[in-house]
Amino acid sequence: MRMIFILEKRNEIISLTRFDRPYGTFLLMLPTLWSLFIASSGYPTIKNMIVFILGSFLMRSAGCVINDMADYQLDAKVARTQNRPLAQGRLTHKEALYLLFGLLTVSFLLVLTLNRLTVALSFVALFFAVLYPFAKRFTHFAQGLLGIAFSFGIVMAWTAERGEISVVPILLLMANLFWTIGYDTIYALMDKEDDMRIGVKSMAIFIGSKPSIGIGLFFSIATFSLLLAGYQNQMGNIYYAAILLAGMVFLYQTLRLRQALNSDQIFSLFKAHVYVGSVILSGIILHFHTPIH
């Protein structure tokens, strides 16, 4: 019966889990890999690579299911989200719950292959993943909760490799937290008018008519935290060159946001952050795998 459900509802399942739009998955996975490669000095175990890459796909999908189950009534009132499967009734909440249980079960089985500290941290990560969709009803700082949820993979990857928490993963977490707040605020700009109409809160609403100032501040803190993490871990010039490139993108986007942009232009700015994360990861890997740092 479950296989029949998957086959019959495959298009709805793909839409619900955003498997056809993996931007969020990469934005969750890439910072996790930053931490994994730094913690392992460029040589993470194959097991840990598999666990955190597959885990990123599974947990981002689970997060999307949780989000849509919480927001199905709100999604029906927003132009960008009104065609989602739960908002349209093409999937039932019971079917979504079965899917969520499957995703979380496989994710937990993966985590169980890691050490106890990492397993314990996974419950904290799940708490923030569940809390985030409801936060927008009460606070403009929901993007901050998403940032925390998207950053726990950093700490978990570090503890999986080293069995302890130190300053570097905390600095990476801070960098990713403010980076996430920045790019998710850009994403929220697409829904700003609808959100204001239906009473949903967001950082895009909080920062008002000049989003470039707030988002520029978030990106600046993220960049500074990445520089501190590099200094603390004695990273070389290749790493700093990658951070410089990321900083240039941040600056460009901050200046671009001073102009009136349509939804497609805003979404293009958001998507570019996958490349930013990839550039930083490349700088980290090259630091450990080139003779001259």
C-alpha cells in the first residue's frame, strides 16, 4: 500500500519535499560540509560524508513537510504558495504525516551511526526545525530560528569528526546563522505584501522599506565570523580568497537591493547563495589539498 501511495502521489510528494527545487537542500548541506572538512583537516570519513550529505536531503525534505503542514491555510492565501499540495488538498495531512515519519526515521537511523554527542545534538536540531514554521505567527525573527536550524549540521559534523565542540564550529555557526537570516530575508521579500495582508511576520517586514541596510549588516557579520573562524583554525590564503569572493557577492546583492526588484530578480539573488556556499567550500577543500596555502 505504501508503494502504491508513493507511485500515485509521486508528483505531489516531489512538490511537498521540494525535491525538484533543491536550493534549500544545498544551503543546508554546504555549511555542514564546511565544518566536516575543517574538522577532519580535509579528509572526512566516507561514512560521515554519506551521513551528512544524505541527512541534509532528508532533513530539508522533512522540514518542508513540517512547514507545509503548519502553513497549509496560510499558503492558500499567498500567491507564491497557493498551489502547494496540502494547500490545494492534493495530499492529506495523514499522507504527509506518513511521509514525515519515514523521512525522520531514516534520518535518525543515519544519526545513530555517529557518536552519542552528535545523536544528542540531533534532537536539538529537530526541535528548531519544528519550531520555525510556527514562529512567523509570533515574531519577525523567524528567519533567526531558521538560521539556527540550518546551522546545527555544522556543530553535528564537527562533533562527528572530533567528538567535542570548540570555538571554530561556534564561529561557523554564527557565520551561517547571519548568512541564513540574510538570504532568507531576501527570499521573504517575495511574499512581503501577502504576509502583511494575512498577518504573518518576517524579517523582510521588520526591516521596512530599506532592506539593503539590514541585509547588508547580516552579511557583514557572517563574513566577519568566517574570517574569525579561518584565523582560529589557521587557514591560508586560498580560504581567505574564497571569503573575499563571497563578500563581493554580498556587497553586490546589498547594492542591488537598493533598487526596485520584481519577484524573479529577488529569487535570482536568493539562488546565487548556493554558489556562494560552494565557493567557500571549495576554498576550504583547496586549503587542505594544495601544497601551498
